[in-house]
Amino acid sequence: MARPSKAPQRRAELIEVAGRAVIDRGVLNLRLRDIAESAGLSSGSILYYFPTLADLLQEVQREAVARFCSARKQAAAAKTDPGERLRSMIRSGLPTGPGDELCVLLYELGTIARRDPVYAARHITLYEQQVGIYTGILEAGAATGDFTLTADAVSIARNLVALEDGYGLHLTQAVPTLETATAEAMLLSYARTATTHPLEESS
């Protein structure tokens, strides 16, 4: 009987090592040799699993996007009250600070999206998936009468994600210009206006 292939496990390990390298070194300064050294392999060994560095980083981005969106869906699904779901969703989208590795990884990989259509497509997917989650929460809240939306749900959702992205960049800088709690409060302020709901923390 043939032995099971170790390729999927090795690929997953290399994706994890490459993600760590992006966080530590920054994507623009990253070389294949850096990842090889961290993995204890030769550059040629990595190319056996990923034809180019770009191919490897695309998989890093795919995995990071999937993990981030999955966490946000779970955060929203853990609540049943529309207001609590919206609060939970807002909280799940903000980095905790410069040490938030997943958010830093996504922002780093996002810099390539300005020049590479493959990265841009996945970055758009990340944005649209988050908009979709917000839209579902807003529409459900409007349907139950909990929310009175001041604009269409998709527009509010897009604004919330855009605000998260903007605040997130500030929160992940080497010297953050604001705290996560402040960013969350500003997002909630907009959400209250957009939904006509107090969005108060449940006791």
C-alpha cells in the first residue's frame, strides 16, 4: 500500500512559515531565501511545492482571508439579538493593536493588491464577504423592527467595513494613533446613527 502523501502537510507548514515571515519582515522586503531559512529548507525545496514566491504568498493570503472571515461569521452567529450581533461584528473587525498578527498579515498582503490583479481579486473578496455579513445583520434587524435604517443596508455595510479598514491601519502602526476602544466607539456611533438603535451593551 502506498504511503499517504505528505505534500498537503508540507504545503500547510510552508504557508504558516511564510505568513510569519511576512509579519516579521514585511511583504515588500521578503525573499524566498528568508522563508527557506525559517523553514529549515533550501529555496529549491520550497519551489517544489510552490513554483514561485508569488504563488506561495497567494496561498498565504487565501488562508488569511478565509480565517479572518470565518472568525467574523462566528462572532456574529454567536448572538441572536440584532443589536448584539452588530456590536459583536464591529468588535471582531478591529485589530487589537500592532501585535494583532492576522490583521497585520492582511494589511501587509494588501499592499501588493495595488500592482497585482490576483492579490487585488482576493482583497476584493475579503471586502465583499465582510460587507455581506454586515448586510445580513442589518437586513435582519430591519425586518424584525429592531433597526430603522437611514440608508440601504449595503451602503451602511460598505461604510462600516471602510471605517474598520481605515481605523485598522492606524491601530496596526508601530505607534498607533488611537486605541481599539476609541475606534470601536466611533464605529458604534456611526452604526447608531445608521440603524436608529442604541446598540448598548447587554447587562
